[in-house]
Amino acid sequence: MSTRTAVITGASSGIGAATARRLAAAGFRVVLAARRKDRVEALAAELTEAGHEAEAYVLDVTDRAAVESFAAGLDRCDVLVNNAGGAIGTETVATADPADWRAMYEVNVVGVLQVTQALLPALTASGDGTIVVLSSTAGHVAYEGGGGYVAAKHGAHAIAATLRLELCGEPVRVIEIAPGMVRTDEFAVNRYRGDEAQAAAVYEGVAEPLTADDVADTVEWAVTRPSHVNIDMMVIRPRAQAAQHKVHRER
């Protein structure tokens, strides 16, 4: 029997890369898909050198033709981790650039849709498929300055919830993982358009925000439950964050 295959989008850094390492160590053949060729190939080489099965693909999840070509080249898919996403800007609804909203919607919602559509036949054919959608607590609770990202992650949440209903009776689980405050090398920096000082201020005084590996740990746990067990949704926050707007900061 072939090794179970997990496809991870946005696998070149952050939660995607951490998830790839976790699932590879758990015995999955990991297929790493991301836009940055150097990063994704370096991770695949790292995992291969460690004795794991890993393949790298350069993929933009917003490019439908590229997604379909990618899916057609895979011999199987047992697990899909829809991780590619991101936030742009912190402007109010009144002042936001619609282009930023479109960009966030394209990657966080349309990207999830396109990759899921392309790989769903293989996931179903596996007889025991699992789809993971990495959403966010922003997909459940709005907050000031987050309108575009909140709207996009609400869309990702809606995909997971709807798909779970539509696939009822099929041999495919749908899992949503919704992280709160996670400190990675790039997320906040990208959101603040490269301003590292503003990005660092997000986590100022927070003793232990979540790490990418904390989230990857929950993904690994969820996808390795017995096949009759579905983790519909898991919200994961650091202890210091009681809610979207309630964070303990040490002075």
C-alpha cells in the first residue's frame, strides 16, 4: 500500500512549513505547495535528508489553471491542508483599499475553493480523506481594523461548514482549525507592509503567543484521529488571549 499523502498549501514558511514537518515525522508523504520556489524546495530537501518523503511544487492557489495542473500530476491525496492565506493592512472599512480586500479574498477563500475542488476526487477516491481549512478566530469574531481579513476568514469558515454538510455520507472529513494570536516570522510583518516595529508591537508584553508549531501540533492531532472521528472545529489561542479583544500583556 502506498504511503498516505498529505498536500499542504502555503508550505514555504510559518504554519504551513511547521505542519509539513509534523506530518512528515508522523509518516505521511508530504507534498509541499507554495509560491516561493527557493523556500519550498529547501524545506523538501530538509525533510528528504531527514529520511522523509517530501516533494516541492511551486503553486499559486489563486491561479486556477495552475491548481488544476498540479492536481492532475498527483497520484493520490489523502489529506489536504488548506493553509495558504494572509492579511494585508489594518485600515478601517471606511478607508480600506478594495484591492487589498480582493487580494485577501482571492487567497483565503477562492484559493481554498480551487484547491479543494481540484483534489476532492482524489480525496474521495482514497476512501478516507481529510480536508483541513486553516481559518482564524477572525473568521468568527470581527474587530476594528480587520474588516478585509475578517471577511475573508469568515468566507473560509463558511467553506468548511458548507462542505461538511455537502460531503455528509462521503468518506471525507472536514476539519477547521481557527488559531488566535500566533507569532510567526512573516504574518504580522506582511500585514503591516514590511514595518517590523509595528509587527512586533502586536505581540508586545505577551509572554507566550502561539508558535507555528503549536498550531501544526493541533493539525497533526486532528488528522490522525480514527477515521470515524471528525474534529469539526478547533479554536486555539495562547493562554494570554481570552478573546479577540482581551489579551494579557505584562508591563
